[in-house]
Amino acid sequence: MRTGFVCSLALAAPLLAQPLAGTVELRRQGDLTMQMVADIGTWLDARIASSPQRRKAPVAADRQRLKTIIGAVDPRIPYEAPIPDGNLAREPKVEDAAAYETLAVRWPVLEGMDAEGLLMRPKSAAKCYAVALPDADQTPEQAGFARRLAESGCLVMVPVLIDRADTHSGNPAIRYTNQPHREFIYRMAYEMGRHIIGYEAQKVMAAIDWFAKLPKQPVLVAGYGEGGLLAQFTTAIDPRIDAVLVSGYFQAREQVWREPIYRNIWTQLEQFGDAEIAGLIAPRRMIVEASPHPKVTGPPPERQGRRGAASGAITTPDIALVRSEVERARKYPGVAIELVEGGPMGEAALKKLWPDLVEAGPAARAWGSSRRDSDARLERQFRQMIDYTQKLMRMSEFRRKEFLTKVDTTSVAGLANTIEPYRTIFHDEVQGKMPPWKPELRAETRQVYDKPKYRGYEVVIPMWDPVYAYGVLLVPKDLKPGERRPVVVTQHGLEGRPQDTIDPKDPRTGSIYANFSEALVERGFIVFAPQNPYIGKETFRFLMRKANPVKLSLFSFIIGQHERILDWLETLPFVDSKRMGFYGLSYGGKTAMRVPALVSRYALSICSGDFNEWVWKVVSYDYPFSYMFTQEYDMLEFNLGHTFNYAEMALLIAPRPFMVERGHHDGVGIDEWVSSEYAKVRRWYAYLGIPERTTIEYFKGPHQIHGVGTYQFLHEKLGWPAAGK
């Protein structure tokens, strides 16, 4: 939701600049909203920089955590041997060299997902087994280092990796995007607790499953660029690998947020820099080749009919960052890491990986599958990943039901006794929990509104240095001495500001919000309109990119800010702290699901213009309003699909009153999805014996505040009489 309001009300006339009684005068100038967003970025920069100090020496048990965050968690399909690739029109044998032959093959990995690529088979008994991983933009046929290993007596598997083109990134029945194929898979997989890294690691491990059936020989993995990333992670989680060569990837990872979003891994930097990954590989041999990386300046360019990709670049790792990370790795017990400078995939590095490497012969001739064959092979791999993830989405309702088996929904008391562990999971493992704030509770305020029925104050509450909470407090003028009234916290949407909900300058913004903050204060409620940090387009989305690797999200800050706002509101002599409700539209409706679920002092919550079959909304490949086709990659929450959809979030809000406001013409979804998800909420409230505490209001209208049933709900549930009653 956009707004025309671009400056702080700090510039209002001096006559109105008086602070609220009992607070410090607010003297800050400029755009307090964008300064708040910038300060969050500054705080995250410091948090990222300090992450190596919080990491501990890795132990074997950490492998399971690493498997979880890269999504390599599904059981693989057992098989006897790779299968000749019958998809090719020509014979599956693609090369017959003096020392080995090369076949096009596929091998099963997960239910409905194969790996495809090349099998290079020595003509004599294999001396070792290897998986060779070229960069994502190289085909298996272009992996010259794989041929060097095959020439030297190794049995080599070379899988296809998903590339960075955008040819198939979309749905022809809906629209295409300029998301790289890797990002397109990442987006849907991340929400389901999976990752393109995990999917491709499973393909490598499936090849090693076959090696394990053969006569015992050393098992090697070598990768370059994106293949180096994959080689590193796979070796860390699979102890069957004896040695690994990582080329063009290993370095200090604190700038991962600048790289393409498909390298974003939830919580990674809190536990695993590249040095810690090396610690999991220990005591096995690890060769790091500091070599040039294929230059990736960003996603494919935007053009007619294609947009929405996240920015992000890959550059050759600075040699100083590589050396420093290697030295950090050597501090961990048993790490056997060697650094080679050169390459990519130079003879020196390959020789360290496989000491029996033979002398290089004449330059190999160019060979490989036709462009048509390689494109078809890539598309098959891409679509299998889509289909697999869409099936996870369709089955996620059953997984969430299994997840909630320990929740007692037969009574309010039973719910209270069983729900807290789930609330902890939602906070700590899905949203991310901020550390405690340091400053003592104080507020800086100045008056910016003086209307016939209310006064309004800008409010700043310092929190995590330099981050603060910011918003606007509206106070009715007819308050009686000693009177305490209920509070409604009114939350704006995307790109919005508190002022948009009060007295917007843009008529379109006014029609969307219906001045609902002003309407509610004129009905006699105390109103607080907070500023949430989802403003500034790519600026705020980069906050998500910075936050995820340190186990945080944008909502980590929002949840903390709301907690502190309520702390302050409770100190005001005219506020009834037992009657504080929440009402938000759009991204504010998204807030209405997440914040009251974790901030129990909210006496009720109203979600407007957002309640949905949220998991499908984020992951679905088949609906035009899916976030798969838009720029809102900030919506991603790791493994939300297997833990908390909107019905489950509403269960975290229960037994407090909960309401949904839905316009029939609201394009964020369809009534069928909203109704289906809300039916679960209604059923749970009925099981708890409190069906009167929840309702949904449909109205004939678009994405906006309707303000009819919701206002009645607020009056009734917060115990404040409507006018004339």
C-alpha cells in the first residue's frame, strides 16, 4: 500500500510542538520513518559483524541442524544403479575416450525428483568415486575437471545444476518473471522448509548412495562456483565423503546478504560461517582454491512482461577474505584445510584432491549434448523441483495437523496449558527473537494534531541503540479526570505511514484506510498508530536479507517494537491496560496475525485485507495473486508451511477475540481460500466453547477498511459503548 506522505510531521507549526505530559520533548527532525528503517539496517550490520564471535566449535550433532536449514531433510529413494537417459534421441553414450566412456544418465533422488547428468566410467577398475559439480551456468559437458578425474581412473558423476537464466521462471497461463531459475525454486521451497541448496545436495548424496554399493574406494567431491557451494555443504552433512575441493566460493560469509537471494539461509551466520562448515568436514581433507568466480551482476534484466526478481551479485572472493577464513577454520580441532591460489579447477588443486592425477594430455575436443538436449534436460530438472515443492504445499495442511498434536483444544484451560511451547517455536524459530532492549522506558513526544475531538502526538521510544519505535498517539478531548479508556492500535499497510490512517494527503490513500485511526478516536477510543518498517521498497527488503542469516526477520523488530509501545501505553494515566486491541489492514493485517499471536497483552485482533490460505498465497504456482510472481520476496518465512498457517496463528491468539474483515473484490486472494482457512479458526473457537469471540465480515468492496462490523466488534469486545448507546 503506497502513500503520498513523504515528510515527518516534525515540521508542523511550533504552536503544536508541546510534548505529552510526563514525556520528554521530541526534538528529532527530518523523516523519522526512514531514519528508523536506516537505523535497523545499522543495527543489523553490527549484528552480522559480530556473528563470528557468537559461533562455537562445531560438533557432529550440528550436521542435523545444517541439514535442516538447507532443507536436505526428505528421505531419498533407494536404487541399484544410474539409468541410461532414454530422454535423449541419440544413444545415451556421449563420448568414448581412451581411458573412459561417458554416458548420459539419470538417478532417482526423491519421490518424483531425479538427478540427470553424466556418468564417466573408467575402462579399467575404478580407483576412486567422485561427484563433479560445475558452476550453475555450466553444463555437465563443460566440466573439464570431471574429465581430468575420469582420465585418472575415477568413476565420476556430473549432475545438472539449476542455472541462473529466467527462461522458465513463471507460469505460461499467468505470467513470467525475471527471477533466475534458482530464485524461482528458492522462493517456493524456503516457505516449505526446503531450499534449492538442499535439493541439489540430495542429488549429490543420491550419487554417493550408489557409490556405497560398489567396492570400497575413496569418495571425492569437487565443485566450482555454485558447484563449490554445493560441494562444501554436501561434504559437511555427509560423512561418507573422504575429501572435497571447493573452488571460487570459500570466504568470510558476512556479506552473504549482498549475494543472490537463493543463497539466503535462515540462521546460517549464527552458527555456520565457512570456517564452521570446514569444522564439520574435519578431519577429512578440504582443498580451497581461491579462484575467479563467474561474474554475476544481478538477475536477468527486467523487460516487458518479466520483472520481480531480487537483486544480488556474485563477485570473485577477495583473497584476503579467503585467507582469513581459512586461518579461522584452522583454529578448530582436526581441520585439515589447504589453500591453493589459481584455477579455476587448476592442476595444483586437482592434484591435492586426487594425488594420482595423471599428466594432462592434449586439449580435449569440444563435445556434449546439443543445445536442444541440454535445455530440455534443464527444464525437466526445474519442473520436477516445482512439482515436488507444490506437492509439499498441498500436503502441508496434514503436516501442520501432526505438528499441533500436543495442543489441547477441548477447553480454554487446556489450550492455556499446552500452547506456550508452540508460541515459543513461532517466535524463536520462525520469526526470530530480538535481544532485550537496553534503554530504560521513556518516550519523546510532540503535539502534531489539534482537531475538534482529539489531540495527536508523534511518539519516539528508544529501544535497541540506535533503533527506536515510532508512531502517533491520538487522545480524545472529552476524557474525564481519572478515566481510563480502551486503546486500539491501528496498523498501516505496505509503504504506509501512521498519518495515512489519520488525515492522509492522498485521496486514494484516504479511501483505502477510511481514516480509521481518526474514526476510532472520534468514537472515544485512545488510538496509537505505529510505524512499521516495511517502507522504502528495496531498502526495507534488504533488511530481511540482512536479518535472516542472523536468525531474525523484519517481524523480529516489529514484535519487539509493539511490546515496547504497549509497555509505554500502560504507563499513561488514561489507558486501560486490560483493554488494548489491534486492527490492521494489508501488511497491517499480516501484522495482526503475527504480533498479537506473540504479544499476549493485545486483548483482541482484527485482520483486514490479508487473512488467507497464506501458505498457498506464498508458494502456489497456479494462481495469479501468488507472491511467486511479484517482488514481495520479503514475505518468505522459513518452514512456515509446515508449522503455522493463518489458522494456526489464530490459535496462538485464542482465546482472545479475533475477527477477519474481507472485501469480496479484494485481489489479495479469493473468498474460497479465506473462508476455508477461517472455517478452521471458527471450529477451534467452537471446540474451546467460545464461538462468540470470533467472526468474519464480508463486504462488497475492494482492499480497504470497511469499518462497520469491525467497529461494532471493537466496541463490544473492548467494552466501550458506541455513540448513542
